[in-house]
Amino acid sequence: MFGETESKYLAGLLDADGSLSFVHNHGYLSLMFSISMSESIDREGKYAKYLSSKVGKLHTRQRDDKWATQNEWVVYARGDHELMLPHIIKHMVVKGKKWQFMLDKFREYKAIKVSEEEFLSIRDEANSLTGPVKPKNHPSWAWVAGYIDGDGWYMSRERTRQTERQVGVVSHIDHPSGVNLLHKAFGGVLKEDRGHLRWIKNLGPRDKQFAIHFLKKMSNHSNLKKWKIEQILSTYSQRLNVLTPTGEVIV
């Protein structure tokens, strides 16, 4: 269904923005998977349409002129879950343990009715889990690109006396596995901010060699923010005279 590299990218994207939920369906334990992507990021819904052509369905919500169209990729069927989830879960850093538990329970309770009390207990246990199925020592480039496409940003800003370039990710403080792994792998700044953790890495002239290497890797894998990555890369074809200050800027 999805190749290994694409599964790694999806693991990162779903670690950021994906949802896997238990559904109590006529007394049986079901799973529903979904991820929403705005056409302000996913141009013309191309990636959402591609994913739903492989498995599941696409739900499109048109909004008024002030808001971009929202596309939701949804998977309900048991066979589709079995085809897709095992290949993605093993690469997940933030939700791997939770999603593996949910898939295991989904298999265990096949054709077995569960009470409302049992359902709530299983759901609560799932919600208490975080982190990868197995410890990750270093992230794959595809996972990093997916995670930043979901919960991150690439910032480029020209000031009078300085050029600012940065990449960053924001995460809930109770789910630190992703930003911790990025900080371990690439350095930068990791800080708490009002119940969230922010990882920020400078991509300005002071770190030009790292920036070019990192951005080229991200461009190879990104499906949603490739245009922004290439925009920043293009600035390195120009002469950058002014160094970025030491501290990164949160945007």
C-alpha cells in the first residue's frame, strides 16, 4: 500500500495531526482513523486525494470565502486498518505505543461485544499511553519531514540588520517524544511555553551549511510545505551578509 519511506513520512505527519479513535458501534469495538488537511497547505487537496485513492475515503468540507476548503482522509474498514496501520505504527515516535495498543484491542475484541463500562476503560487506558513502540535513537528524514509538515513551521524573515531563518515544532507538554528526539538529533532550542514545548533550530547564515543540508532532505520528503522549504533554499543562492543573532525567534 505505502512504501517504507512513505510510511515513515506518514508516521511523522500522523504523530502530529492524525487521529485514531475507538468507536462503540452497536456494542462492538471499532476504530476510526482520520486526518484533516486544509487546502491552504495541501494545494487543491492533492495529497489528501492521493491518500484516499490508496485506502479509505475523502470527506470535503467547503467553507466561506474567508476559509480554505478542508479535506478529511478517513479510514473505517477493518481490512484497511490491518493493511495500513502496522506499517505506520512501527515508525511513530509520539503515538506509536497508543496506536499499537488500540490496534491490539481492536483485534482482541473482534466479534466480541463490550459493555459501555469496558469500552470507557479501554479508551482511558489507550489515552494514558505515549511514545514509540520501541525507543528511537535518531529520527528518519522522512519522519522529520512529516512531523514538521504537521506540527511545525519554516520561517523566513528579513529585517533591517539581520536575516532570520528557522524551523520549529510545537507539541503539547504531555507528549514530548517528538520534540525531544528532534532536539537530540539536531540541537537547537527546546523550551516550555504555556503548556507546550517548542523546538526551534536556526537556519540562518550562521548555520548555512546545516540549513542547506537539512532543507534539501526535507524538500525530498515533504508533501505539504515543500514550497516554503524551496523558498528558503532559494535565498542561499543569494549573498547573505548579515548574521542571524544567537537566539532563535518563536513565531
